[in-house]
Amino acid sequence: MPRVFDGHCDTILRCYQNGGGVRKNGGHLDLERMRAYGSWAQFFACFGEPEDMPGKPLWQVFQEEAALFRRQVEENADLLVHCRTAEEAEKAWAEGKMAAFLSAEGAELLDCDITKLEKAYEWGLRAVNITWNHENALSGTNVENAGKGLTEQGKAFVRRAQELGILVDVSHLSDPGFWDVIELAQKPVFASHSNSRKICFHPRNLTDEQFTAIIGNHGVAGLNMCDEFLGQSPTIDTLVAHIEHWFSLGGERNVSLGGDWDGISRPPAGINGIQDIHRLADRLLQMNYSEERVNGLFYHNLMEVVREVCTM
């Protein structure tokens, strides 16, 4: 089984709302199952929407979830390390531990404010979605005001994120917003949990043109396990169809994992949580995919993007 680097989970939100921790739980992802793979790195997203948290400012939600993330790392220091760079993740692996990266799903958690982005960076934030589903001061989304691209404030936010060494995440972003990010980007970007729109027509997924732009940007797109973004009655072979399509476009170095663990209700048949992700690797190897290509998908491609962008 290859090492694993997954670009998106909502496990911190699950713990924030429901209690419990990351060591062992009944969700899609926990440390007990992660360590069965030996070497695992994970972006843990902070997330919140006003509908679920009425009267609570999202900046407060972010701070509380980031604090929860840090506590979970401290409480599980025998298994987990908060990492900010690829080198730190590889050091954690060498010590027999797993690597935890911090992200924010939606810049509204930071009030779309560059000063708060800088503060979050000091706390260890290394990736940020420009939007979630709701339009914000930076851009429209694939759900709200889908024709709106980056505002001037949004462009300044993207520039500063890349200057700091924070991965700019284009999942959930409007199509015009995506192209504005690509035009601005001086470093690789990633779509942490988005699939192929050609294989499954959904606005949350990437068009072939968008994925090709990610190839040109040397970024990555993370395979999302949500059935809604995979296709009708999806199976492991549906995951393979998305991968093969992207590889056919020349993207074997630009596909990664972004399971959206604990943020989805129905993964594909045969994948009930991270304990089953080895089945995807097994299927690809059965199809005579080389270990190098499987390793690229499972960890190397995302690790190289983090290595280039998150330099300190």
C-alpha cells in the first residue's frame, strides 16, 4: 500500500459540532485507521456556515476550530505532528508519525481579510478555499452568482496567499473565479476536492479546460469521494474512470486525493472510509498501473505542490 496524502477532510468540524476527537471515532477518518497505512498526511479543514451556527461570527468559528485542531495534535503527539512544509511531513513520517496540515474551507472564515489571513498563517494555515458555496467578498461560487469572478479584493487576497506560501484552493469557486486565479497565479494551485466534469457533469467538478490549466500551472486536483460528484451509483471503477480521463489529458502528475472525508454522506460503493482507500490502489495495480503512477496519485503529486508552495 502506498503512502497517502489527502487534500481535504471535515473531521475537525465533525469534532467541533459533535464532540469526540481524531484518534478514534465513527466517522470516515481517524488516526487509528490512518496509521494502518504507515505514512499518512492530511489537510484538516476548518469550516462553518452561518445557517448551522447562527449568531456566531465565522472568524470566531475559525479560531475555535483551529484551537481544537492544535489540541488534537497535542493530545495525540505520539501519532500526529502539525506540519507546515513537505519537509516537516517527511520528517514526521521518518519518525513513524502522521502529518497534519491546517486549511480553511472558505475565506469568509477569515472575513476575506488579508490581515486575518496573515494571522492564520502564523497559526499554521497552509491552504485556503477562496469560497465555499456562498458568494463572498472575494468571488462568486459554483452555487451562488456563478458568473462572478474575483473582485479586486479577491485578487489581492490570492496574491497575498501565494506570497505567504499558502495553497490557493479553487474547489467550490465559480468558473470565472477559477480563470482569474489561474491568470494571477505565480505558484501552483490546487482543487483540493473536485472531480472531472466530463465524467460527471456537475458545476462542482472541473472542465477539461480547467484541469488542463492546472496541469500548465503544475498544480493538482484531488479526487472527491462524494457520490454526487462521481456519477450515478458510483463504485471504485467510477473513481478509476475519473482518474483515467485526467491521465488521458496528460495529468498523471496532477491528480491527487481529496476525499472530502466527514463532509459527505455517501461515498462510492466499496469505500466506507479511509480504511477502504487501499482498494483503489489495489484496483489500479490490478489494471497494470505502475507503482510510480499509483504513488503519484496517492501522495507524491500533492507533496510536490506543497513542497513548492509551502516553503516556510
